[in-house]
Amino acid sequence: MSAMRRTLLFGFLLFLLASSAGAANDPFTGTWSLDVQRSRYPARTCPVSMKIQMESVGHGIRYLSDALFADGRFTHSEYTADYDGNQAMVLGSRGLMLPVFLKRIDQRTVVASYTKDLMVVATSRRVVSGDGQTMTITTESKDSSGKLVTTVAVFVRQK
């Protein structure tokens, strides 16, 4: 094997190792359950239970969530998105939902922006705690009257 081929092969192997190591170290991956007692939602909007599953895919994440509400309503959403700020389509229980853009701020912080008619209508800041056991998602959006609404959802990593 020529020196050039060995160098290219070695570089490619290093790239693969670095990519898989980064994916394995993503603190967002895993299954998370909503801690209703520690979360803050506007009156009568908090799910009675919610699970989020995330797994590393390429340079981003595959996200799935299921929520059950007190009135018996069940919602499901899922998407696969890179952390590069490019749009990803979100599929929900009733079809397509608002597209999402993910941007990694640092190793433990990701901002998800949801858009409608090319305007950001909701922003969620996801932060994983230093011990990797808690994820807090703070979402800001406007209600139907235009008033800013903030929800704080606290999730606990499942073993």
C-alpha cells in the first residue's frame, strides 16, 4: 500500500473514531421522563406523563416524544435533525407539525427553534445537568392573545 493510501486510510479511520466518540458522549441521548412535580406549565397544560427518547444520528439527534394529558389526549412527535441550524420536519400524531432547527450552544445546551411562515414562533432551550441525570427544557412561545408564555419541563434520565 502506498504512503498516500495509508495516510488517507488513517485519516478516515480517525474521522470515524472521532465521530462515534462524539455521538457516544452526547449527554442528550437516552430516555427521559417528565418530573411533573418539578415542572412549571400554565394551568391545565402539563402532561400527566411524558417520555422523550433521543439517540445520536450523524451530526445530530433522532427525537421521539409521547405525552399523555389529563383529558385523555395522547400526542406523539418525532424528527431527525442535525445540530447545524438547518430545518428538519417534525411528524406528529396528526401529521406534519412545525419544523424545527437545532443549534448546539455547548456540550450540554441545545436550542430548538420552531417556525411558522418563516418566523420563529417558539424556542426551547434544553440543558442537561452536570451529572447527566436531569434535562431542563425551557420553552418560550406566545399564546393566542400574543402574551409570552414560558414553560419549564424537568426530565429525569431513565436507567
